[in-house]
Amino acid sequence: MADHQADRRRPSVSKSRVEKTAVPQITRAFLSHLFGANSSEARPSARSRSEWRRALKKVNQELLRYLDENVHTDPVHEDFLQGCLSMAEESLDSTNFWPAYATSFIILCLALMGDYPDHRGRRGSGKRGDHYTLRRHRAITYARDPEQTYRALYAAKAVGAISLDVRGAFFAYRNRTGKRATRKGFMRWLRDKQPEIYAKVQ
């Protein structure tokens, strides 16, 4: 009887804490770049499933804006790219959303390269010479004007690809040319003076 009463006096078992998973460092760095280092999206070191959903939905909203601002393509391609982001967001409504969410972005990456490959009719293990070509409907091309190429020097220095003092080099060039100094002229000057550095951003 005493034991039974003791059992009744025990506090009820509390609900288990919401399970959280660690936010990988690369993900925190990405969220910091996207939303700011002090943002509520970038600060957490661990997230619950619902917190992941909220954060990823915000990521999707941002990507839609970046897509609209930066990708200029044909309407069919544009609709497909937006559809990939829609699929990613819809996947967040499922319990185990990670596989479908990741797959949506893999498809998006391929579509941004030009097209979504379809090898469903492939027979055998051999691959045709154009197996990895994604140029059937369009081709991806990156273009830079002189100002963008000049800024690429700063980006190359930031990642350690070059050691050039970009600002100092431009001033040295400007001292030679005076008011006629232009980004295009500087890049030509750099090509002649330091071709190995010039090649890094071409």
C-alpha cells in the first residue's frame, strides 16, 4: 500500500523536449551571407523540425527574389525554375522533408545549367558522347563587363587566389594615365604587366 501511494506521489513524466539538430557550420555561414550575421536566421546553432521549416521557407522566398532579379531566360525555363522552388517549399509540409527538399534543389541546379536531363529511355551502361550536355533548349553563358572584371579581382584576392593589392595597382595605373584611367584600360594594363594575375579572372 505504501509503495502504491509512493508511486501516486511521483511527478508525472514531462513531455520530452523537442528534438533539435545541429546547424552545420557551412549552413550558418550561408544564412549569415543571405540574411546577415546578426539575424535570427543565422544565429541558432541547433534547430527543431519546425524551426528548420520556418528558416527554409524564408530561404525560398529570398531565392525567388534573386531568381526574378538575376535570371533572364525564356518563359518556359523561367516557369520551370520557379516550379523547382515551389516543389522545395511544398516538400516542407511533409514529415521527412529533407530528401524531397534536397532533390528540388538538385533539379534547380541542373536546370540553371541549361536543362533537366532525362535518361529514362537509356539502355545498357554505355553513355553517349553528349550524355552530360544540357544545351538542347538553351546554353548557359556568363559575361562580364570591365567593371565586373575589376571587382572579380577583389573576389579572387578574398579567397586567396591572388595576392595583388588591387586598389594600389589601379592607382599606379591611374598615375600613368591620369584622368583617362578606365576599368577597361586598367585590365589591359594588368594583362601586359601581370598576365598570370589577369588570367585568374578571365
